[in-house]
Amino acid sequence: MTEEQWQAQKAKYEQAKSAAAQSEAAAKAQAEAAKSSYADQMTQQAEEQKNKDVSAFEQLKASGSASMAAMQSSQASSYTAASQAADETIAELNSQRTSTTVQVGDGGTFDYVAKHGAWNNISTRTDRNSKNWNGNYLVQNLPVLSDKQINDYGNLDDDSVDKYYDNSKLYTINDDENTPQWALTDLVKNQKLSTAQQYEVNQYAMMLTNNYREALGLSPLVSTADFLTLVQQRGNSMLNDTEMHHDGGIIESIFGGHGGWSECLASNDPNWLMGDRKGDPTMIDVLQSVAESINDLFNFDADSKQGHRRILLSESISTATGGWAYQKIASGDWVLNFNGVTEKFSGTNIATVPVQESTSTDNNYEINQKIAAVKTSIADLKAQQNIDYQSAYSAYVDAQQALYNKIAADDSALIDLPKKIRAYNAQQDAAVQDLIKTLTAQVAQLDPGPEPTKPSSGSSSSASSAGSSASSSAASSSASSAGSSASSSATSSSASSAGSSAASSAASSAASSAASSSASNAGSSAASSAASSSASSAGSSAASSAGSSAASSAASSAASSAAKRAASSATVTPIAAKQPSSGQPMSRVAQKNGKHAYPATGESQTGAILAEAGAAVIAVLGFAGIRKYRHAK
């Protein structure tokens, strides 16, 4: 390119460097602002969220605790009021009883129940699940099973065993505090049955035995007062026993004279049937325990290989007369004994049941049912209050836990915040570095390269134009050396020895002196001119007859050639690789990496070629940032 084109391109290049420096500085400033803003914003958000959650947690604790206390107080008040109303209702119901004066007396329970038909309508668990209890306690019939059903019991699976129990196990009901008033007139004193009570035990037990036999098509057994005396004698023989057992000698001594004999023993405790009621057991409790024992002898005798069942059903021995006695022995157990003989005793059969004369004469059952309903209502209220309180408390605890989890998450977010800030800062720094690379590449595209050299006829001018201290020094040195050499050569070939020496000395001295002086005082242009001129003049005056023309020509030519080489050497290095002559500081990136050389100047020129890149970086760097963790940068 021409000198003018090069100068124009050089100006564009310098302008681009200046604009690039400005864009870099702006990008760095904006990146730093974004990093600071991001840090402040993120810290503020995290701390505000934690403060909000902590405040909500404390408010919940205070309000929740007060709410739970208020709920407890409200429930207590409601329960107290309901309990008082229930007590009043129960008192009113008790006042409505119509049979408080009925007296069955000693041994009168069985007779009263039979005459009034006050039999329990529930005898098994299946009955309990399908019928409404009628309020009575004594059953009239036991669950009856055939021999086949009994024998199949050992081969049943679990489900069938459960069904077997549901249909064959006697279901008894504790009398608790609902004991009929009439039953309380037939109590067992000192854990020993009276004669009348022993009599009604035999009556009730024989009824159950004969009803079972008759259900299977067997004739009933008879029982007389005389035989009952023998059975009670056998029972009394056990009073001092510490364990239940058969004593063949005693049995033989009592029943041996009446044909073949048999005995069945079972233990139970009437006190278990009292339930929550305190005091002495009633004959209802005693007779219910008798029914349980007899039912087990009939339906659950597998451990004895059905020996008791076969005796009671006359299968192993042709029992004709039988009787039952019940007493508490020395071990503390109540033992029920059945004794039978093959002889049929004569006399009045006492194994009879009084004929029913009327229906129940009292309303105790109805009253008891109503009282039970009132008590159930109170119990249900308490249970529901507990459920409601537990539900509310669980919700309160769950809400606390949820807020606690949020606070823990807030703490984790604050702990992780420096890492997020470092990542954001790294993104900003990377964006700046990308911009710098882009700007450096774009500026490099505008570099005009070295200044073009001038034609050889103007070598001295060209060397003079270069204007650097290096060019001046090189020209001076070259001129001196070339002048000396040229003069010496010229004078050697065309002049005498003396003239040659004088010319050489004069040329060398003059050129060297002039070059040094001119380099010191006037720059390279003066040095180049002076060297040429001085060498020519000195050579001419010192040896005019010995070839001054040759010395002058040689010195001038050498000086001009040396200056041209110096000038050429001074302009070949690209300006982009040098420190700017203006003395302005290079940008930090340039100083560190040496990848671009535009100065970090404050000039206002803006290169058109950098506009698009600068705008893109500014858009990328437009973020907000963090205050508290700047050390994370």
C-alpha cells in the first residue's frame, strides 16, 4: 500500500485499539458491579426467608400451645357437664325399678328363674353376634354336638376350629354392677354353699345334663334326695385335697353297693363371673360356672379321650342315677363332681324343673339397658374427645415439623451460598475474557503492518524520516564505517600513499565526528546529512589532487546505504507488538497475557468494528448480585 493508505489504516488501527480498551474497561466494571449486586441480593433473599420461617415457627409454637390448652379446657368442661347429666339420668332410672322388694332367698335363684322364664337367650358366641341380649344370665340349654362333630374336631383346620368354638363354647356374661336386685338375696357366704344352694346346684346341673341327653335321643337320668346325699358325701371328702383327683377307694366305699359307678370332675371359680362387682358371689355366678364346667365335659373332652362325655351320655357305662355337688377345696379351687351308678334309685326324682308360672315380674333388664346406654354415651364422648385432641395435637406437631424443615433448608441455602456466588462470579469473569479475546482478534485484523519503504534514491531521506534513536545510531555508525572504508579504498587505488592516508584519516574522522555530534544534537536526519556532507568536504580539502571525488562519492554512498539499512531495520517490527510510544499504560490483561496491545486509554474514539461485540458483552453482563460473601469471588 502507499504511504498515505498505510497512514490511514494506521489511524483506524489506533482508533480500534482505543475503543477496544474502553469496551474492556466498561465490561470489567459492569462485571464487578453485577457480582457485587448478585451477592447482596442473594444474601438478602436467603436471610429474609429464614427470618420469615423462624418468625412463623415461633408464632405457631405460641398460638398452638395456647390453642391446645384451650381445647383441653373446653373438653373438660363438656365432659363434666355431660357426666353430671348422666348421673342424674341414672339416678332417675334407678328410681323407676319395680322389683326392688322381690326376695328369692337362700337357694331360690333356680326356682325363681324357672318359674318366671328368666333364661338367657345367648348361649354361644354365634348367638352373641346375631341376637340382642335379653338381660338374663342362666342358660336353659347347652350347645349340643353329635359324636361325629366331636370326633372330627381333631382334624379341623384353623378356620374350622374357630367356627367350632363359636358354636360350641358357652358364652357367659359377668353380672358386674347390673346384678338383678332379687339375685342379691341369694348370696354365697364364706365361699361355702348352703344345703339349699347345694340342692339348687344339683337341680340346675341335672337339667342341663338331661336336656343335652334328650337332644341326642337319650333318656334322662334320675336323681333322688338319698343319692344326692351320697354325691355330697363324695364332695366333702375332697375338702382337704390340695389337688383335684379321683380316689377310687373313697368312690368304691360310697357307691360300690349300687352297681357300677362313675365319676367326672371339673374345676372352676364362681368369683370370676362377678366381674366388677364387689362382695359375695351370687348363685347366678355359681350356676353360670357350673354350666361352663358341664359344657366343657360334653364338648371339649378330647384330652380325656371323651371319657367324661361318654359317662354323661351312658356310652361307657349304663348310668341310670346321677347327681352333682360343688365345693371349694383346700387348694382354693372350686371342684364340681358328678357321680353316677347303674342302679336306678327309687324315691322322688328331684331332677326336675319348676313349671313357668309367669313372665318376668320386674323391669330391671329394661332399666339396666337404659343405664348402660347412658354410660356408653359418656364413654363414647370421652373417647371422641381423646381422638379429637390427638388429631389436633398431631396436626400441630406436623405443622411445627414442616416449619422446622424449612428453617433447616434455609440454613443449608445460606451455607451453600458462597459456592453459588463463586459460580456466578466465574461466569462473569469468563464472559469478560471471551470479550477480550473477541476484541483482540478484531483489532488485529486492522493492523496495517510495517510502514512501506521509499525508493533507493531517497535512502538518506528515508533513513532520516524513520526518526528513531535506533535509526540515528545505526546511520551514524554505518556512515562512519562506510566513509572510512570507501575513502581508504578510493585513495589506495587512485592516489599516492600520503594522499591516501590523509584522505582516509580525514574522511573517517570527519564522518565519525559529524555523525556523533549530529546524533547528539539533531536526531538521525541531521546525522545522516552531516555524515555525507562532512565526509565529502573533508575528503575534497585534504586530498584534492589524490582523488577527492572518489572519496566523497564513496563516503556519501556508504552513509546513505547505512542510513537506509538502519531505517529499514527500525520499521519492520509490527507496532502492535511494541509498548506504545505515548507512555500510556497497557491494560492489565495485555500486561499479563501479552495477547493484545491496545492501551488502556481514556480516549473517546469508538471503533465501528467493535460496536457489535461490545453490545453483546454488555447484555451478557447485565446481572444483579451478593454483598455478604464477596470473599467468594
